[in-house]
Amino acid sequence: MESSRGALVLKAVPDGKLEEVGAFLAKVFKGVSREKMARAIKKAPVVLGKNVPSKIARTIAQNLEKLGATVDFLPSGEIMENSTAQEAGIASQEVFFSRDHDLPAKDSVQSYETREPNRNWIIRIKSSIAGNLTQVNKELWLILSLLVLAATMNYLVTAHRMVLGFYTLPTLFSAYFYGRRHATLTAIASVFTVGLLAHYNPNLLTETVATRFVEDRWYDLTAWAGILVVTAYAMGTLHEHHESRVQELRETYHGLLLILRQFVSKDKYTENHSYRVSIYAAKIASYLGLASEKIDDVRDAALLHDIGKLDISRQLLYKAARLTREEYEGMKKHVQNGVDILEPVGGPLRRILPIILAHHDKFDGSGYHPTQGETIPIEARVIAVADVYDSLTSDRPYRKAMSTYDAKEIIVKGSGTEFDPKVVNAFLLAFRKDEMEVPDIMV
């Protein structure tokens, strides 16, 4: 950030960090509401400002990068040297501050940095204590929980049958945190403990007159409700813990795909093309109302949809003249080549193999394969529109890019023949909201 002023660009925010990044930006830029900030960062990449002092930009960027966000700074001189189309792309992005009095003072940004550690010192201490406690031998914690339940059943309550339900909890936690073996051992230990108590205390599970705090007809219901609530809370906690781990793995997976696209591209055009297609396709899928998991698959497949072109010569890829039948058949092989490359990897990549295989299939059945209509995966139908749109609006070695409006008209004309009409309608919604442009500085 050598220039005195320039454009500050928020390129990407991990899904699990949206709230933290939004909270930071809302505190730094006082004039922007938290709701507007949240909506904007979900649509990243977004330009935070065009005339930001480099010192302030550097401090903001450092804080955002600590939160896992990807930030870029484009000096003013570098912006002036870029093409008109690129400047238009910057101008089309939402800008949080554009006048000097909108800018946060550098000391206010730094004060945020110093306030947060002071505010969170209790949390850090608690985390440290919790971390140390978890280092204690896990078998000891399980044994302790069983002993507490045994003491409760034998000495503290008379409704022994109700206490039996609580023995479910150590087994559930053991299964989640430690695996099947420990869960089985915990269950066996629970049965052994209760059996031992019943052997030495003949009155343990027999009917007795209990000292009850509520009427008899409500006693069993109250005890049952307590067990139900505790079990629900425990399972909910386990679920949230599991979801957070899955989200971390998903973010790592997406990051690896972004890195992978740089190694599988034959040149800069192919790399940037795949990245832009992934952004366009994700936006179209969002307007189409697909589930978040399907949108992730669309984005991942788009990043790797041309991986099979590694085996295609550049002369064939960039040939300006019409391809011969033999050349066309050779070009068609790149979708199967891509599947062959990714198939041994397994895992989540297996879900995107049918998408990559079908992304050149046409809605009327005239594409690479005879599949048509709804038999083509919806994710592949989305990528087909995004792929053609980016190809039309990007420079090629043999032709210049056409305008976005002309490209849009070609997409519309292909509705019902080359493209799924539902996908084209979703594309038009995104296009009308100026979400089908990716400035060069974002790539």
C-alpha cells in the first residue's frame, strides 16, 4: 500500500465469519447500519471505498485478514492505469464511504483493536481453563459422571426409575466426543453400576413412598419433562459443535479448490474464467432458490469445470475458425477427462462429477450428451448459463469481448433450446440487479 489513497476491496468472507466481519465493519464505519453491512458482505466481492488513505486501509485490512477475510488495496495511480471497463466495475460496486468525512479515523480503528482484547479477556481465561480441563483423562470424567448418578440414585432421590434416564447422557457424550468404543464401554459401565447398586440395595428400584414437592399426578410428568429438556439441550449442543466443525472443513475445502484452480489452468485466462464462472453460477443458483449445499456444489464444480482441458492443446482451444468434426470430438472429451482426473479423489468432489460431466449438455438434447430437460442436473444447467455468459463477455485470443447487454440477449435467445428457461429467469434477476459483473481487480 505505497500510494497515499486508493480503493479498498473486500474480496471474500468465510461463511463462519460473516457476523464477526460485519460487527467489525459496523463499528469502524459508523455511518453504515449493521443490516446494510450484513447484506453487503454476503455479496462479496464489494468495494468498501474508492478514496481511502493507505494507512487507514492497511489497518482495516489487517483486522479483516485476522478474521479470515480476503482484502485487496488498489492504489489510485493503479486504478487510473486500468481500463474503462475495470473502472466501471469498481463504480458499480456498493461503496460504504466516498467522502473524507465518511472515513473512519485511524485511531478509531486502532482503538477497536485495543478494546476487543480487553473486552474478551474473560472469554480467553475461560477458554484456557476449559482447554486445561479437557486434557484430564477422559475415562476419569466418564467414571465421575457415573459415580454422581449412582450417588444421586442411591442417596438423594426416591424416584429411582426416573434417574435411570439420566444414564443416557454420559453415553451420548461419550459417543460424540470419543467414538463408538468409548460409548459402548460407557454403556456397559452404566449397566454394571446400576446392577451393583441394585444388588447391594434391594429397595433401590422398588416402589416407595417418596417425599415429593408437587402433587402425585404431576410428579412423574415433571421428572419426565426434566429428563427430556436436559437430553434435548445436550443433543442440541452436540449438533452445534458438529456443525461448526463441518463448517470449518467446508471453508478449508473451498480454499483448497481456489488454490487448485491456479495449478490446473493452462493460462491466466482459463484460471480467471473458472473463478468468474463460479461467482456467476453461485449468484444464479441463489436466485434460483437452491439449497446452500447445492450452491456450494455449483461453486465448486464451476471452479473445476474445465480441468479436463489440461489434455487439450492450446492451438485447439484458441482456434478462431470453426472446428472440424474430428477437432470437435476431441474437444468434447474434456468433460470426461475432468471426471477421470477428479474421480480418484473421492469425498465431496464425487458429488460434483455429474455436474462437470453435464455442463455442456443442452436443454433440448443437442449438447455433448443426449440428455435433455430435467434429466440434466440443475447445477449443470446453472453452470451452462454462467459459462457461456463469461465466455461472451471476456476477451479471447481470436476476438474481443462483447458487451454484457449483448451477451444477455444471446442467453435469452437460447432459453428453451440451449438453456433451461428457469435458469435463464434467475440469470435475468441477477443481471437486473447488476450482480453479473466481476471487476478485474476482484480476480
